[in-house]
Amino acid sequence: MSRYVFGNTVLLVALIIVAVLSLLFGRVDLSFTEVVDALFGNPNDPLTIIVRELRLPRVILGIVVGAAMGVSGAALQGVLRNPLADPGVVGVSASAALGAVIAIHLGAASIWPMLIPIFAMGGALAATFILFLISARESSVLMLILVGIGISSLAMAAISLVMNLAESPMTIRDMIMWMLGSLENRTVSDLLLALPFILFGWLMMINIGQGLNALSIGEDTAQTMGINIKGLKLRVVVGSAISVGAAVAVCGSIGFVGLVVPHIVRALICNEPGKILLPSALMGGLLLTLADLVTRIPQFSTDLRLGVVTSLIGAPAFLYIIYQTRKNMR
């Protein structure tokens, strides 16, 4: 068995184990037998409601969102040829957060709770449309990064303005708590809202492995191999933007997953840009589901937010990546 196959197998088994543990532990700890009975038992039973309607959608959403961020991070780092690139660099995460903050400011949740992720999805799609227009006309990597930074800066400035205009302290608290990110209390409706967009984003990035491998050698070499550089960048940027925007829309801002996951995969499994997409999806789902499991630690007086846990893990890893990158450049 090759190292690549073995690594993917280990990641898949680990992901299944963590997913099962996520079904077992929570405010009410359950045994494995109780979880199995709840999955296939009476739909009106309280334990069945807990497992089917609360924990199972939360676990599936964590796996899908983590996979979306992992794949997007690996693809963006490959196409931009920048080890520090992540889904946040294109500005979609901040735009989705802006949409959610506006919805909270308008009191949309009191009308229909699903309006918050819908507004967030609208913000993400608006940023994606801008990126699509830029990518279709300009293939420069520097231009794409600058546009992403510009969109992100503008969205964060708008978020600050909306929070400044909010009159109720509870409204500001709701905005902050949403931006910290969480999978708590997510339902099948959240999953059904995000999943089509995430899958569409993945479909746009199908069969990009060969192009990423060729691009790692250089754009001129990739073009001589028949790779459409502009088309490849367009598919990666827009596909990543759509899938990550949908993820942020239902889970809030969750940082560093897309940045750190590809580096872990390169160190443990393989270093080819085109081959790390699948293990990055598995590692992303594993990391986010594991981080969500950490948020359920009962020793804390208040619930930990998922974005806080991923930042505590990702920030030191980010500094280490910068150190290693600078060391290799010497």
C-alpha cells in the first residue's frame, strides 16, 4: 500500500471515529447503543430527537464545512503558488459575515432564523460575482490577491460601521457571537442551505489536479502542456469562493482551517499540489469536527466557540509556517 493510500485511509478512519464520538458526547452523554437505537428508533423519542435533529446534522455539517475549507485552501495555495493563501484571502468570508451582521442588525432572526444564513450567503455571492468578473478579465495572481484583500477590508469596515450603529447591546453581542463561529444548534435546514453551494463549488474544481501540478513548475511550462491558466484560476477562485461562502453563511467565521490543513497534508502524506486535494478534504473535516468536539468540554463555565478553538490551533501553526517559509527561502 502506497503512502498516499495509507494516509487517506488513516484520515478516513480517524474521521469516522471522531464523528461517532461527536454523536456520543454533548450536554447529555450517550452510549454507543443509545445512539444506534436513536438513529433507527421511534422518531418521537427524546433521545432520537437529540441524535437525529441536533447532533447528526451538526456532525455532517462539520465534516462538509471542514472539507470545503480544506479543499479550497489546498486549491488556492496551488493556483496562487503561495503557501500562506487561504479562503479568507479572496474576501468571501468577510463578505458573508457582513451579510449576517446586517441581518442581525435588522432583526431578521425574529422574522425567520434562516434569514441570517440567507443574508450571509447573499454577501458571499456578491463577493464571488466581483471575483468572477475580475478573474475573467485578469489572470494576474497579484491582482486576484489585491482584489481579495480590498473586498475583505471593505467588508470589515462595513461590519464595524453596522456594529457602531447598533443601539442594543444584545444585538452587538449576537453579532460578535455569530462572527466567532459555531456549529451549535445547526439543523437539517442549515445543512440543506449550504450543501448545494458547497457541492457546486467542488464541481467547479473537479479535475484541476493536473493543472495545479503543471502550474507548480511555472506558468510558461503549464501553457506548453496545454493548460488553460486563466480558466484554471477562474475555476479555483470562484469554486472556492462559493463553497467557503456557503460554509461561513451557516457556521460563522472559522479561521485558519484552510490555511493549516494543506501544510499538514504535505508534511504527512504528499507534496504534489494536485494530489493533496482529497486528503485536505478529509483532514479539514477531521480537524473541524475534532475542534467542535473540544467546544463541548464541560469544565468551562460558558460554551467555547468553534472559531476561537480553530484560531488557538491555527495561529501558532501560522507563525510556524511563516518561520519555515522564511527558513527555506534562505
